[in-house]
Amino acid sequence: MIEHVNQLGSQTPRTGPPPTGDAVSVWSWDTTADVVGGYPVQEAGAVLDADERARAERMVQPADRHRYRASHLGLRVLLGSCLGSAPQGIRLIREDCPCCGGPHGRPAVADAAFHFSLSHSGDLAYLALAARPVGVDIEAIPGPQAVADVINALHPAETAELNALAIDQRPTALARLWARKEAVLKATGTGLAEGLTHPYVGSHPAPTHPPGWTLTDLPAPHDYRAALATTNDNS
């Protein structure tokens, strides 16, 4: 298990080179901060690319725009630190989707030999860096209505697990389960295209590992749950 999550604050980070072999680096930061990695969030437009700027502008709530800009600013700062490049010089692309072949699969850095995964929820962002396909997810613990909305869309065994819990225990268990499932789906690049039934990841304290993947629960604040998925493929 990864017991330490690096913290990105207001200062320029020192990441070292991208991870190699089986190593994975995980970073977290506050997306409500005014300065991330040495860059003011209000001036993020000078660092983000056109697609990122357009997506931020489409958000209705100012707080949501700020969190999005802060999360992608942190992403670019950390990627740039790994590559020895300016954050605004990082060219982000999409791999082909494994389901349909369209250009909306896993995000990647053009011409880079490592993988990354970004997630943001509530006031936090998490980033995982690895030499192999990787997925990370951070989830704020939801309210009871969110549990009711999705509980029957999960794998039947996961639905049964949640239904067996007391009502007040279900939100935390769902956040744990959801972070694990999203981490795997991000790592594979399929996202939610095939629904929430598969893969089975379980809601118990110890995760179940889907074939070909290792799931790890990551340290997170008490009102969040986070998970990391890494491939077992040695090729």
C-alpha cells in the first residue's frame, strides 16, 4: 500500500524524474487554494491550453471554475516538473478509446514514456504518475440520496454488500467502492461507457483486485476516500 501521498502547496514542487519500473508517485492538493505550485489560480489561463480554458468557462459556478483551474494547473505544474518543462509547454492528448477507438481514451502527455491519472472531488485533487497504465480517484463521501441513486446500478454483489449495512454506514462504503471502481475504469480508459456493473471491486475495508489489476486504498481526509489502480502487465 502507498502510505504517503505527496502534498502540492503554493511553492514550486520538486518531483524528480517520472517514476520507472513498478514505482508510483501520488500527489494531492487543495483546489480552493489561490496559488498552486507557484502559480496564481486566477492567472491559470496563461498556463492551461485552449480546451482546458474553454471547459472552465463553461462552468456556471465561479467556485467550480476555480477548482477546475486549480486541479489542471497542479497537473501541469507536476508534469512539467517531472519533464523539466514549463507547465504551459505540456501537450495533453487523448489515447484511443478501447471500446470504440475514438480519441477519448486515457489522457496522456504527447511523446512521454510515462502515464498519469488525475481526479478531483470536493476541494481536493489527486494525481498518480507511473511507468505503467494507472488510475487514481478521490471521492467525497456522498449524501444518502446519492447512495439511493446508484446502489442498484452496481455489481449485484456490491449492491448486496451496501444493502447489508446500516443506512448511516452506506455513504462511506459507497465512496470507498466508487473510488476503487473509478480508479480501474480510468486506468483502462473505458470510463463509464459500459456502466457501473463491472468490474467488481467490493465495498469491504480490503479491496478486491479485478483480473490484471492491483487496487490500493490511498490515504485521504476523513470525509473522502481515494484509491489507486495499477496494471499487473509486465510487458
